[in-house]
Amino acid sequence: MKNKISIGLIGLGTVGSGVAEILSRNRDLIKRRLGVPLEITKIAERDLKRPLPPGISREVITTDIKEIVGNPDVDIVVEVIGGFEPAKGFILSAIENGKHVVTANKALLAVSGEELYHAASRRGVDLYFEGSVCGGIPIIKAIREGLSANRIESIYGIVNGTSNFIMTKMTEEGKEFEEALGESQKLGYAEADPTFDIEGIDAAHKLSILVNIAFGTPVDFKRIYTEGISGISPLDISYAKEFNYKVKLLAIAKMRDGSIEARVHPTLIPHNHLIATVDGVFNAVYITGDAVGPTLFYGKGAGALPAGSAVVADIIDVARNILKGSIGRVPPASFKEEERIPLRILSIDEIVSMYYFRFTVQDMPRVLSRISGILGEHKISIASVIQKGRKEGGNVPLVMMTHEAVERDVRSALQEIDRLPVVSEKTMMIRVEEGK
């Protein structure tokens, strides 16, 4: 019986500092739950002047990664530096040296997860990554274990706090996108370069991980349709309210006839749906299983302590596996490696959805009939229409909600409509989901 579990921590940034603080602050509590203490043996950090969290001695700091991945005293390697390289090399080196690995690296898992899962399975070590999706919300464990009796039917996620903060400001205060983005940067929610957040890339990274473990299939990240929020205006949010919807950046996955829809984009969701009430920097994932029905997981998706909480929980799980000799009890990707089945991810053209359209048209007779005629020719039926104001000879918004239609037909119809002389601007289109 080991008398302690030793940890090698790679990175002492936001998440790494949170991990160190939690391990120090809750040391006695964790020992009571685990039976032995968790101790940080070494921390790899390039910036030797970086302030240290409470309880961390300068003596454990090193700039030599080999003192962690090749250290026989280290049981668990924790990677929290993010990015692709050198993180990937560090993780693979740790695995090859027989180390169990905990990571919060969503981008790396989205792009190179298959290689890492296979390496861990082949070497017989654990690879855990709760902190990679939704920070402090234990969504990975919920899918891998709590919902393991279920066939997952659908996932709707608000998985990026920065974009959700921006959409909340635009919805509640009527701010333009650029103004709301600037406020999020001042508060430290958005990076100086916010591209990954506002263009949906971060959300797509997380969705690829969720799809992988929920549906038991390898995921090509490039197959996930991704669209951000930079084109959303307060005008569209206002019209959405009139239809009793809210606009959210959603990560959506559904099983459909043996294939999978996996997409990230702004979405109209009913204003009284549980996930529509999630505002600010909070995250939420709404999962429906065939046995359990709908479930909602809600909490803080980022920050030193919420993300650190997820990482430390993984460390405790791996430590329990070590102490009980049950390595590999839960496969990295939830399903046994030989039982994972490649499933086709549908292209965006193949999805079926309802749609919101905002046309900018000249205020003249028969405009509505011309547009509705083209929609009808493409098998798109109109559910409701809003047309306000009169500017005879000028431009006015014409807003529609449709019944379900195939995206390929929608795109063809809008291309034809946008060529009409009476249409002054490119049509705004937002997909609509009931969230069932």
C-alpha cells in the first residue's frame, strides 16, 4: 500500500495555480477521502519569477521537463499549459514512461485525442481530462459514468463563457457586439485575441470531446460545422424576443438515423427553456438520454478554482485507481477501444432545422409574395412573419420564422432571394432549436 501519491505538475498559470491552491488548501479533506496524501513532487515552469501559490515551495520548481515525465517518484503527470506543442510531446513522453496523465487541454484532445487515447490504452495507464470541458462542471464524468446506462440522444451546450457573457450583455443591455466584446476584455473574460471564443472554435473543441465520449465514435474536429457570434446584432436579438426566443451560441450534437449532427452556431432557443436562462460567464450542458430523459449540468466554466476543481477531481480518481489496482477501469473515451464505432458526421447541408430570416427589402408591393414564393419552391414553409414600419421607396426589415426545412434547401432559396432587385442586403439567417 502506497503511503502517498506524487504529482508532477506541468504549468503554473491560471489553471495550474488553481490546482496547487486546492491541493494545499484541501489537503486534509482530500486525504480523508483518498486515504493517503496527494503531494506535488515537481512543478515544471519556465517563468522562475512567477509568484507561487500558497503552500508551494521554490524547491519543487524546475525548468527541466524530464524531472517530471521521467521521474520515478512521480505517479501522476498533470498537464495544464494548453496548446498543441510542446504539450502533446510532454503527454506522450509521460505515457511512454508509464505515468498516468491528467490534462485540461481541450484543443489538443479535439485534434489529437485519438492518438492520446490509443497511447494510454496501449501503455496501460489512465488518461483523464475533466477540466477540458466546462471547467468546474463534472460533465465528462457524468457522461462516462453517471449516464453510462443511457443511449445519448442529444446534447445542447453553452460551453464558452466569454461568448455567453457577450450575448447576455447584448440581450439585457442592447449593446452592440463590439461594445460587449470590449467589456468582456476589460473584465478579463476575453483574450486580447478573442477569435477562438467569438468564432465558436473553443466551443467546437469541447463539442468534439463530448461527441467522442457520448456516442463512442472517433471525431474529426474539422467535420464539426462552426459559426461564431460576431455577425449577431441587437436587432436580431430584439426580433427573437418578439418570437419568445433568446439567441445563444450553442454546441449541438444529435444522433439521427445512425449518423451524428455536430455543430456550433448562434441559435434561437425558446426563452423558457432551461438552457436559455443561463447567462453571464456560466456554462450549461443539457443532455437527453433514452432512459433518464433530459438532464441539465450548470456551473462556472472557467477560472483558476473551477477548472482546478475538475483537474484535482481527476487526480483523486486516478489516485484511487492506483491504490486499488484498477487502472483502465474507465476507458479514456468512455467506450472500450475495440468497441468504438466510426459514425458519419452529417454535413451542415444535411441537417433539418427551423430557421429565422431577416430580409432587408424595399418597401413596395408584392415583395412578401415573391419571397414566400421562392421559399415555397424550395419546400420551406413560413410559420410567422413580422414586418414593421413603412419607408415607401426605402428599405425595411422583413422577418420570418419557418417550419422545419433541410439546410441545403434553405441555402439555395436564400441565394435566389438575395439576387432579387428588391432585396438590399444579404439575408440574416439563424437556426432555431426547440432543445428537446
